[in-house]
Amino acid sequence: MADTIRERIIQAFVQRAAKLTNVPVKRVERSTAESKQRFVSVWDLADQDAGSAFGQDKRQFGMGLEVIWQQTATNPSIEANALMGEITTVMIGSTTDKTFGGLVNSIRLTSSSPNYPDDGSNAITLTVIFTINYTTLAGDPYTAPAY
Amino acid sequence: MSNFADLMPDADLMELLGDDVIYIAKRPPGVAIKAIVDYDNQKVFAGESYVPQTNITVEALKADVPGVAKGSRFVHESRTLTVDAVLINDHTYLTLAVR
């Protein structure tokens, strides 16, 4: 069976997130081995109704982008803020296709939540939530409307 | 009646249980002391996902580590451990977060 529009959006999102790390992006995988590499894991969240139009279902869901990495020499806040900028540029920057191949109506960066290392630790984490709006034909999650 | 603490002085206890480490307060060469080096696995979470991490603490007699502060170092089995914070100070023992 063909993939749903939601599934195709998630795949495109994961593919784009690959630019953020030099190891494979994980999709809803909780852990990786202890590593000095930047760990990126993507989580698709609840799908909900966002209204309707004639013959169309408008829907919305959140995408979590979770990153864990090891602090280098600089201040962890500086590193986290640099990564926030990098994520914005890579995922929804001015030169990116914000429709993800014509599948997405709009995507917004909803929140970025850094957490800094505990005493004795170098691990910094960043959780970024995107909100994605998309549309399918009414009752047909596999087909986007032709505009 | 004597109590356990009197029978087993802290220095004797550390001599018995401690690892051989070099303590460097500010600059080498440092001094050889006994301290308990503990390698503990913990998880660092970012929302749902996590990475396992080895957290290291050093427990030492306060008298053995004069001047200890953030940036002081221990050398344990050729590995240099740098003090990040004092986690516990009961005025006899110190528990130090190192990395």
C-alpha cells in the first residue's frame, strides 16, 4: 500500500534532518551507544484535526527533533544556541522547500528547549518541536489535493 | 564501649578501600593518595531519546586533597580526571564530580 501523506512528510523530514549529523538519523529510536557523535532522533507526534474545506481534510501534527551531543571547549549555552540556528537554517531556512515536495501547507518551529550538562557531564541536549499543517482529500489520507 | 568509627579510622578505611591516584591541586607533579573512583552509568535524556553516559565521581578524604577546586585533577590508571564540582562535603570526606 502506498504511504500516507503524513508518512511521506515524516520521511522527507528525516531525510532533511540528516544534514545535521554525520551519523544516521534515528526515527523514534530512544537510544544509541555512548558516542562523541551528535545523536539526532526524530519523533512524529499526535495527528489532529485542523479544520476542513470542500472535499479536503486539514490536519496538523508535531514533529520532535531531539539532539544529544558532547560539549566541546566552548560554553554549552553558546553551543546550544548555535545548534538552534543551524536547525532552523537546515530544516526551514529561507532556501529550503518548506512544502517538503508539495506535501506540507505550513511548518513552524514551535519551541526549542536546551538542557545543559550536569556536574561531571559534557552532554548537552536540545529538543525542538515543529508544527506541521497538511491537507489530504477528504477521507483519503494517501492523496494530497491538486491545486 | 568503643564504636566502629573508633575501631576503623577514616584514614585506615581509605587506605584499605581506596584506589591509587595522583592528586594535582593546581600543577604537576601532584601527590599520591588513596581515593575511591566510581564509574557509574546514567542516561542523558532529550525528551524521549537518550544517550548512556559514564558519570565519574571521586571520593577522597578532605585532608588528602587540600586546595581542591574546579579544575583540580586526579590521575587514575593513566586517565586524567578534572574536578567539575564538589557534590558532597561532610567535612571528612569529599565527593567530587569529575570529567
